[in-house]
Amino acid sequence: MGPRSADAWARVLAALRASPAAFVARAGAEALAAELLSELRSERLSEPTKVSLLAAILEFPTQLWPDPTAAEAAVSALLDTLALLPPRPAALRRPLLLAATSVLASCGALAPASAATSRLLCVLLRAAAGRAAGPEQRAVRATACECLRELESCHPGLLAGQLGLLRALQDTLGTQAHCLLFVLTLRDALGALARAGPGAPAGLHGLPDSPGAQWPGPWDWSLAGEDVRDPAAPVGREGGRPEPSAGPLDLTPPEARELRAAVSQLLDASYLLTPPAQAQMLQQLSQVLRTVRGQPPALLKPQLVRLLGTARVSLLHAVLASKDAFGEALFTAQDEALLLRRLVGAAQHPALPSPARLFCLHCLLHFPENWPLGPAGEEGTPVLLTPSLATGLLPSLLQDPPDLLARLHLLCLLCGEELGADGRRDCQGTEDQVLLYLQGLLASLRQGAAQPGAPRSSVTLCFRASYLATRCLASHPGALAQLTKGLAELYQARPCLAPHFVDLLEQAGEVLAEPLGKALQQVAVAGAGGAQALQWHLQILTKVAGGQPLGPTLGFLWAALGQGGDWAWEQALLGACRALLRGTDLSGAGPRNLANLLQELARGLDDPDSRDRGRLYYSLFTHLSGSKLGSALGPTRSTPMLGSSLVEENEGFASALTVQEAQAPLQLRRVPQQAKEPPVILGLTVEASEILYSLELRFRVLGPHYEPLEAVQVPCLRPGASPKLLLLPLEPRRPYPTLLDVSVLYATPGGLTCYAQLPSLPIAFADLFLPLPPPSPEVTHPPTFQELWASCLPGGAESCMWGPWQGQALETLVTKHWEPFVMSATPPTSYRVAIRLPPSSQLLLQLEAAGEDGVRVALRTDDWAILPLAGEYLRGLGATL
Amino acid sequence: MAQRAIWLVSHEPGTPHGGTVRFSRRYPTVEKRAKTFNGSSYVPLPEDDPFCKALLFELRLLDDDKDFVESRDGCSRISKASVYGLPIGGKELWPVLALQKNGLIYVSVPLVEQTLSAHPPLISISGISQAFDLLFGLIDFFDSGPRTEADLSTKVSQLPDLLLHICPFGTLLDSNFLLDNFSNLSIYQAPKQPAWKAGTYKGKPQVAVSITEKVKSMQYDKREVADMWQVYGTITCKCDLEGVMPNVTISLNLPTNGSPLQDILVHPCVTSLDSAVLTSSSVDIMDDSAFSGPYKFPFTPPLESFHLCYYTSQVPVPPILGFYQLKEEDSQLKITVHLKLHESVKNCFEYCEAHIPFYNRGPITHLEYKVSFGQVEVLREKSLLIWIIGQKFPKSLEINLSGTVNFNTMGHQKQPVDTICIGGTTYVKLYFRIPDYTLTGCYADQHSVQVFASGKPKITT
């Protein structure tokens, strides 16, 4: 493939952008990456084209270099290209720095051992510290700072060793990029020190001004974390900010003074930063102050007053974050009230864009109060937010749906509080007014949704509003009754909204579900909307009929049966029947009628599948008692995603019949067993963490070298009881080590049968060792070791090795491992060991201590195939020493 | 505090896909952090096409609105502050901040530095407000200038470069995208100069201050529903002054009977605010003790034109009082409209029109009317009457319109449908503009601008 033209590259990059994974798979990551890198140095392409190549590298490094080593090479190549640029201003310099940083940080190549890392860090530090004036140099300087900041973000603590240099740069150059870089590095360095605890190697040695120090010497990785912090922070707070268990960091007084000076200097200069940068800096400085003991947050105060008045969401957010961090230490009760009023003002300010207003409203519901009453992390109205304060935040029909819902939510929360407090008779008037207002609003929304052509958005709005309102109306039966009535009327007007009703019934909880279910059932059985509405009524009945009297529903179903329909209609009908089967009202004449209906369904439906299902229901209904029927037809939680209603609803029933795959609630442990003669016995203990019945442990030896093992039955295991001992006879065909695969089948007290796979057990070479058989009575002279030794050859094999056991070690070794197998010995220097390996091999060892250096081991076996195993085994013993 | 990705999607109703991704930018270094922070709840960013599809679906911008879809229509799935969760490959990508403006959807996915197994409150996500800043900046960028397809394409083609400067790694450095050239970007400022000020001005010093007030009013003429009217204003400044950091103070004054300014929100370049300015809020009950100025705003101006502050105010009466009656008789509607201009309001309009829409009724077939002043335009297909009142109310300050309207109830398809304006529920909407006049009486003049810089500036207000 020849070099591509600029147009060709534009097409390639567009294709890459459209679907990076597919494109890379097609073109090959390696080839494309190499081509990109080499084209950067080509003289054929113009600078803008090269910038677009770099933009692709910047954005898709992980696709181009999936492996860190390749990424490291790519960074080096990019830095080489950078070094080759002419000294005159070049548009490529900044993108090259950005691309190299992006590749290094996102491909996992940022590491102490990486040469490219230290090279890039040096280049960046040098560029960031450049003094040359001129727009191009300024831009490169700022970019280098940004790159360093990104590396520090990805690897907190990376630049901790350069704190002094960065402070000096921030002092002398004082640009936004330098300030932001210094603040982030400071925060991370303090965080790392706080995490390291009192044993930290050094305090903030770099903080005092020490211009010209340290760089670019060997990089100090001691404070650099592994990667971005592990989010072990409390729930509801953003991650990993140092709140270490060891408590805040203690600095020496001079260090603390220096830190305070640095922070106030940064805060004073913060006015010069852009608003987003100010917000970042404020948040990070709050974190700095929180990390260190005894740093007064009052330092932040002058800036907060300035920021409180601005129209910027990010600045307001930063103020709220510092309020959350310091609470009363920074915001007195009056400050809190002022902040809250500002927030209320912003949430209804017509000059702000609607999303910003909504965000302010959201902040109100999560307002970080000094003394919160409710549980943390939940939405609630702050104590200081009185209904009169919130009058400007009333919902109205003319607002956009998101505005309306957010305001309605606030109103409901306020209402809920008001209505909850029984003692407050004095505000009965306002309360009623609010309630009336809310009801009026809901009624109008229902009216909108009831329009024949109403779009789904307005229907959704109505149901969301009803859902929100239900929460606060729980303590108001009158209002709830009205809501229920209104919704029933809505259903009557538009039965096609049935899915929304089903959803509402599921989400709104018992308070609404009970009365609404009843009302909907009545509307449904009355058959509003004629034949077209039948499917919707069946959907509603499937949801609610179980809890309602049988009679009317049955009447409706009988009537519906007469109309006939397709497969889907039959299924819907059966669904409603199933709801009745699971229902509670099985008294009087109901059951007989239901049975009749089921029989009719089993006989009369068109589709054989539907008839089958009808028959199944009929048999279940006539044979099972109520509670069993309920559990047989009940839904299971395990598989909510099933598409077929048939499978789905029979899931609960089926689960009782099939074997469930489970996590093993039991543990197997090896216990040493020493058999005197074949077979080799493997000792295991079994312990259960819950009660299990009728266990069957199944063993399977992997590989062909063993006879199959029988399963072991255990009647019962209880947690806490003494472990059950199992002895497994192993019959090797060849004496090779292997793995034992173990699975278990058992019954739970709940009646389910479960199957679990247990971790495999290794059978080692040494597990097969047996002593030589005792001499039979007929043999008068049992063979001596020497005779055995000689008999091994020529059929077998011999070997010799050196064991690193010195002094007493040999004796210990023999006692520990070969005691039963020793045939003759002159302790502590000489041992002769004979081991039998079933089925028919033997291994002989002669161990002679050779002075202080070690042990000479001579081994012979009559089976050459086990020689390597024996060697490995002996070397293993040597290693454990 | 960073963004994982940014998208710009254009909504194209009627096309097969309903919209296209005009621009996207991913930040792999932030993505790497997201993977660590979110742990097992991490959801990778989708490619452009599936993302676009999921977004348009969630925002209800596709035409397949027929069926109930739980992930979109469920009653408990209420998105907060334009933050959505998009179902992507069986998992949910959250938080996706999506703002719609003029057929474009601006999207950003902020990094959440914690696990996402339960959605944390937005307030605890530090990147969320930055996402707002970023998208508002983008909206300003795309809303400026002519809104033609060519202009849009040019701007989209500038975006990669722009983001390379303003948001190279997903962390926003400035929210001002309206830049003349990159070499002189303000964020590459010279030492000790504001990062929001690109260079210095050389030339004739001048300061221009303009006050714009808007009024929103809803009059129900019902005892149980209170009428509502609200005035809000914007002060826009353009200061061309020499020097690195010239100081300017602008004081807004009110006449003796003027309505106090409230809920004052200022530009970040304002250096300090009086506590009386800060605390004056619309949530308070109005009384005579309320702070009524002068409202002082000391600041160092940026080079470009900017909104110095926004405020609201509660004027005692609405500028125009209206009365609208609609009666359905047989197949026609009888309508009566009265309008009355308040005597304190300057009777000199740039334009003044009353729009009288009719919903859910089909096109207008016949209209008979009588007006005491002005003329009436009929947009039959849109079922809309426009009563053009013109530059002045008559001496009496009161005008009337009465008439009967007939509709073709059969031709219902293309006519405006509204779920609120059903039956007798309807409205008249007034559009007007009065130049050189503020309802609050708020003003700034030559004396209210103090400049601490070399040279004597020309001041326009």
C-alpha cells in the first residue's frame, strides 16, 4: 500500500471515527499505528493533515496500541518526531505533546520502569518551565502544564517530588495552567502523605520555594500511587479524596505556615482564572485544607462571597461543595440561610437557562445542611426551606415537563413534611390550599392525557406526576381517593394507556396499588371502550385480578371468550386466568366457575399451544392446594429478561423440578493419610456453611491414569458440626500426579436440588507413596536394599543428584517425608529409602551426607517413566528448605 | 472533574435515522479513570451510531412513539436537570447530560469518581457543573452568527481545533468558545493577566452599557388563581479600555418609586458585591425597607461584550392588562378581547401584537371581527389571529376586539393540537417592545460609570 494522500487520510480517519473497533479489526491496529507514526514525519503531508492524524492518535490510542509495550514505543516515536521539528514555530508541537501524553496515560504505559515515561516527563517539565515570551511559546508552556496535569490525574502523586519546582513556576509565571498544575499536585501529594500515615518518608519537603532544585534528576516514585485512587470513599461522596483512617495529616508548624501561605496566594490569584478553572481550583483547595489538620477553612471565605453572586452553575456548585466539606466551620447559620435563598432565587431565575435552573433545584433537594435531619444521600427539603420561601417554585401546567416534574417533586416533598406533622394545626389553611393546588394540577394533567390524540409524552408526564404525588398523599386518604378516581376515569376514557397503568401499579407501592387496582378492575370488567379495548382490559386484569373478587372478572372472561381472537388474544386470556389462579379469593362458587372456564379454554381455544396451557392450568388448579398453586405459578426473580410468557411464568414451577446450578456452600480439605498397603487413601473432610441433605459427592480423576472413583453419599451436613471425614481409595494405573475434579449434588431445606462445582484437588506424586509390602510368610529372606537396588537395572533407570540439605536438615527431611520407607540408616549421615508406587513400581533412594555442603542422592527405579517425576519431587523438597 | 466524551447531534425529523452525529470527541485518559473509579458498574462509551440512536429514542425524537417502552416511559424514570440514562448493550450509560437547542443536541458524559451501582446525587459529581459550563459555552458558540447549514458546518469543522485548546484532555479550561484566533487564546495568557482576557485593547477608550428588561405575565381573571407578572433584566456591557486590568464600577440607580432589583446574578469578573445586593431576593415580602440601590458593580472587564448582571423585579402592576372571553355558540366561537395599557408605561412601542391561537379545532374558515384600533391578520391554516396594535395605544389607552370565528372541524390533521387548551381553555399572547424604557425605572447614566484607567472614555448607555 503506497502512501496516502491528505484526502485519503481524511477518509481513513472518518471511517476510524465512525466505528473504531470495526475499522481497527479490518485494517489491523499494528499496521495502521505504524503508518500513522511514519506519516507524521513525511514531508508530503501538510501540517493540518498531520494535526488531524495526531487528533486521531489523541482520541483512539487504546484501539491503536492495545498493548503497553507497543504504546511505549509509540510514545518514543512521537517524542523523536518532536525532537526533529525545526526550532521555528510549528503547529505540530502542541498536538505532539498532547498525543504522547494521551498514549502514555491511557494505554497503561505510565510506569517507573518505562523509559518513555521519564523521557516525556523531562520534555514536559522543561517545556513547562520555559521562559521564552511569544504566543507560540506561551501556548506550548500551557500545553505542557496540561499534559503534566493529566498524567498527575491518572497517576496521583506522580509529580509530588516536583512540588518545589512547580511552586516556583507558579510564583514566577503565574499563569492559569501553572496554578492548576500546582494545586492538583499539592492536593495529591498531601493525599499521598495522609494515606502513608505517620511513617511517611518525608513531609512536604518540596513546598518551600527552592528554585532550580531537583530536576530533572532521577524520578521519585515513592509517593506515586498505583493508579487513580481506589474509590473507597463513603457512599454519596466522590471517590478517594483523602479521608484516611489515620485522620488528617499533621504538618510541622513551618510546613503548615508555608502551606497556608501557598493556599492564600492561590486564592488571591483565583480571580484571574477562567470560571471553570476557578471552580476546579476551589474544589481542590478545599480538599487540600481538609487533608491537613488545623488549616482553617476561613481562608476560603473572601472568595466564596465573590462567587456566591455569580450566575455560573460551576461556581455555585463549587461553593456548595465547600459547604458540604466544611459545614459550620465555614458557613454560619446565617450564611447557610443566605446560600439557600440564593439557591432558591437561582432555581426560579428567568434569566438562567432551564437546565441550570433545574440543577439548582436538584441542589436544593440535596442541600448540604449544617445539621441535616434526614438520612444522608436521600432527597429532602432543607429545614430552612419553608413553603413561603418556595412559593416561587410552584409547578404550573405551562412549564416544560422536566421543570414541572422537578417543581412538583419539591412541592410533594414539602407537602409530605407538612402533612406528616400532625401537631401543626395553625398551618391547616395553607396545607389545604397546597393540596387543592396539587389536585388541580394532577387533574389538568389527566385531562391532557385523556385527549384522544394526546402524544405519549403528555401521557408519560401525567403518570410521572401521579407517581410523585402518591408519595406525599399517602397520609391523605381523601386526596388519594380522588387521585384513584381520576386515574380510573382516565383509564375509562383511554384503555390503551393500560401499559402505563400496569407500570404505575408496579412502581407506586401498596398505598396506590390497592385502591387503584380495585377501581381499574371495575372499569375493565365493565368493558369500557368496546372490543378494541379488550386486549388492554386483559392486560389490566392480569395485573390486578388476583387481589379482587373472582365473580366479576370471571363474568368478563366468559364474555370475552365468546368473541374469539388470535394467538396473542388467547395468551392474554390465559394470562388473566393465571392471575386468578394465583389470587386469594377462592371461596364460594368462584372456584367451580373458574374450573369450568379453564376447562372451556382447554377445549375451545383455537391454538393447540393455548389449549395445552389451559389444560395445564386446569390440572394444576384441580390438583394443587392454594399455596402450592401460588408458588407453582409464581414469578421468579432470577430471570426477568425472558421473552416468552410461557417460559417466564412456568419458571417458578419448573425451578422446583430441575437441578439448580449453585455456588458450593461447602468446603473440602485434605487431611494426611498414610496407608500401609494399596490402595492409596486420600483423606478429605467436608464442612458445610448451611444445612444440606442427601449429598452426593462426585469425583473424577482427570487423565487416563486412574481407575474411576465411586461417588460418596452423605445423608446430611450441618454447619458447626464436626467435619465429615471421607476416605477415597485411589487406584492409579500409572503413578502420575493428577487433578481431582469434584462436584456435588444436594438438596436444600427449601426443597430445591442443587448442583455445584467445587475447586479441583491436586493429587501429588508424594501422595502415592506406599511402603514396600511386608514379606510374605513363605519367603524366608526378604530382599535386602542392595538386592532391590541391583534388581532395578537394566529394566529401569538411575540418576544422581545433589541435595542442598546441610547439617541436621537431612535427618529432619527423612523424618518428615520418608519415615515409613526407610530400610536402613546410619543417622544422621546415611539413609536408604525404598518407596512403592502403585500399581507396580518402586523408587529407591540412597542419601549420603557429603560433609557440610549437602547430600548426595542416588536414585534408582524399575520404571524409567517415573524418573523425571522423582527428580522434580526431590528438587521441590530442596526448594522448600 | 472531567468529561468522558462530548457529542453534537443534529435532530433531523423525517429522515430514516432521525438525526446524525455531527461531531464527537472521546477522552481516553478520562475513560481509563472512569474504568477504575466505576469498577464493576463501569459502562463503556458506545460508538457514535448506537449512541445517536439511544439518545434520540430517550429524548423521544424518533417517530416510533407508538408503544410503551419501560426504559423511556416508565413513571419512576424521571430524568433530573437534563441528565439521562441511556440503555446501551443491556447496561445503562449514566449520567448523560443532553441539552437541546435549535435542532441540535449538545451532549456530554461527565466522569463520576465513584461507583455507579446506585446513581449518586448529581450534586456530588464534580464534573457535572463543568459539563453544564461546557455545553452552555458550545450553545453560545453555535447560536452566534447566522444559523445556516453552511455556518453550522464551518463551526463543526472548527470544533476539533477549538477543543484541542479549550478542553484537550476532557477537563474544561475555559467556557468561552467565541474566539477570534487560537494563537492569542486568553488561556495562554501572559503572566499576571486574567485568563479570561485575551490580550489588551489599544484604541479609543469607550464603555457601552445597555439595560434590557423583559416582562412575563399571566393573567387569569379568576378569583382562585392569582395573576402573575415578573420583570427580569439583563445589563450588557462592552468596555474598550486600555491597560492590563482597568477597573470599572457601574452603579444602577432607581427612581424614588422604582421597584427594587432582586435575585441579582453577576458575571464572574465582578470583584465584590455589597451584602445588600447579595441578599435582595424575590422570596422576601416586599416592603419599603427593601434596598433600592444604588447597585454598585466593580469589575475588570473582559475584552468582549458580556452580561454584567441579571436581575428580577416585582413591579406593582403589569404594563398591559388584558381581558379575553370565548364563547362557543353552535359551530362558531364568539371572542372578545380588551387590552389596557397602564398609564405609567411609556406609550411608544417598537411593535405590539396580540396573538390569538385556536387549538384542536381545525383551520379557520370564516372570521367576522370589529376592532377599536389596529388591524387583524388571519393565518387560516395555522388557526391563528394576529392583532397588530402598532406603535401606540390610543389616548384612552384601552382597545377592544370582538368577532366570531368558524372552523372546518373535519380538516383536523395538520392543525395545532394542544393538550392544555381544550374546550374553553385558551389564551391571548402579547408581544411588544418599548425602546429606551425600563419598567423598573432602573437606569445607568454618564455619572454612574466610574473608570479607573488612563484616558477619558466615551460612555454610552
